Amino acid sequence: MGMKINSLILSNRLLSQARSRTRTQSGSLGSIMNGSSNSGKSAMLDAIKNKNSKDGFSKADAKSKENYTAMKKAAESLKERTKKLLGWQEKEWSSMTEEELTEYKEEAASQVAGLIGEYNTLIKSMTDESGQVNNIYLKQLTGYFKNAKGALGELGITQKEDGTLSLDKEKFMAADADKIQKALCSAGSFVDDVNKKADNIIANAETNLAVLNKSQYAGSYTYNQYGSDIFDILTSGSKYNDKS
């Protein structure tokens, strides 16, 4: 478990470094992060102090906060919808009346429409934000769809060129209930894959929001009062500590 957490923190550090590189427009990021360049630190802090918005955020930071907030909310809602769909895998299809099946399909279509909306929010916000971690998650999400493309297509769920999904409700309602159950409500399905990935997306969004809030309210993006960055605090590291 510790290895997974450290891996996520390391990935987010790379994202943090990319943002710092953009702000300072400096080629000496390595020196800045190693604490060996006082002029580099000063350049970073000056860039932070010279933010051009009233709330202490640069326009880029404000947009990042918007993107990660959208990711977090969408992933949390997506988690709830996928959990509900996966809970339907034990339904007794054979004993249902036509009326019950129609009611089930209507509810399933509603959940899928909501799921698609939230999935599309993730795709758009991750694409807009970019960065190593987001690009990895984008690739994984689109890969989940690719793996289930045939079964989802039979339900009227298709993928557009930008990676977002769409639903043909008429085709969905005409599909057999067992196909809906197999494609959306079973272990190893597209929904199951997305459900599991949602936790990582939420954790990533929360980490980035914490970094952005540190930038806004503490006045320092990377360094604390002793020179250590936020990720070293989380891992109790001292590699970047100026006192060492």
C-alpha cells in the first residue's frame, strides 16, 4: 500500500515540477528542486508573488483548480453510479415481467446517461489540464472503452473522436437485458474498470488541489519555510531540505 501511495506522490511531483517550469520559465528546475540554486528559488518565489489575479492565483492556476475540482466531483459521482450498476449483477432476469424489465432498462439508461456525462467531464478536464498523470489516466480510460467497444456498441454506447462517449437510448432500450447486465453490471466490465480507476483519479485531484491551495494561501508553491517541498513533507523526506 505504501508503495502505491509513494508512486502516486512521485507522479504528482513530476506534475508539480512541470508547473514550476512554466511559471519560472527557467531551464534550471533541477537546481531549484535540489536546493542548490538560491537565485533559482528567488525566481520561483518572485513568479509566485507576481500572480496576475486578485485571489493570488495566476490564470493558469485558476484554470487548473477548475479542472481538478471538476475531475474530483465527476469521479466521485462516477464512483456512485458505477457502484449502483455493479450491484445489479445478481438480478433474476428470467423471473422479471416485461413491465419490470422495461422499468429496469429505464433506470439503467438513466444511470448510464449520467455515467457518460461524468466520464466525458473527466476526459475533457484531463485533456485540458494535460500533464503526465492525467495523460496516463486518459489512456487507461479510453483503453477500457476500447476493450469493451463491441459489447458497449450493441447497447448504443459509442466513442467520439475526442474520446468522449455518447448514448443512443433507443438502441439501449431495445437491447436484451442479459447483454446490459454483462456489459455494465459484471466484474471485469467497462463499468467495473472505471469504478476502480475512479479512486486514483479522486486521489490525484485532491493532491493537486492541495498543492494549488498551498500556492494560494501560503504564498509558496513548492517550498516550506525550511526549503522542503510538499511531497517531501508527505514522505518525511529531507532531500530538498536546506538545513541538511
